[in-house]
Amino acid sequence: MTNSNLYDQDGFLKDFNNWSETIATQLAQDENITLSQDHWRIILFLRDYYQIHQSAPAIRLLVKSLKEKYGDKVGNSLYLQTLFPVSPAVQAARIAGLPKPKRCI
């Protein structure tokens, strides 16, 4: 992370509005993730979700919401694990510039 004033102690952006695709790419690199179209679909979905609900979804709600919008292939925890291998809800939220999901450690 280049500017520690932008991030909290867990590496999440302090302000949703400071996010950019450049920041997302850097955060993904910090997580050893190379962003593909599949990653961007989840990241942009999360940003839209946050703008509506003002919270980052925990993994069960994320899977359910993705399934409703994109079907079973994308709304699947195993699929998300392939994209964000350490912790899908946490890694995806961090890269999307969202606060840490409430029910994630």
C-alpha cells in the first residue's frame, strides 16, 4: 500500500470514494491476484451493492446476491474461491474499496 493515510489497519480503504481501478489493481497485486474480467464482474457488483446497502455483504449474502443476478456459475462459493483464494468476501471487498464485511474475521 502506497499511502497509509488512505487505508485502515486491515488494508481497507477508509473512504469508498477514494477508490479507482488503479487502486484496485494495486490492492489485487498486494493479494497476489491478477485481475481478469471475472474478478472485475465481482468487484463492480460489490461496489454497486455497497452504494445501495451501505455495507459489504458477508460471504453467504454475497453468494446469494450474485446467484440472483448472474446465476449458479457466478453465485457459487467455490467459483468465488478460485477468484479470491484466501477469503472471497474479504479480499473482494478490499479490492473493491469497501469496508471490511461485518461478519468476517
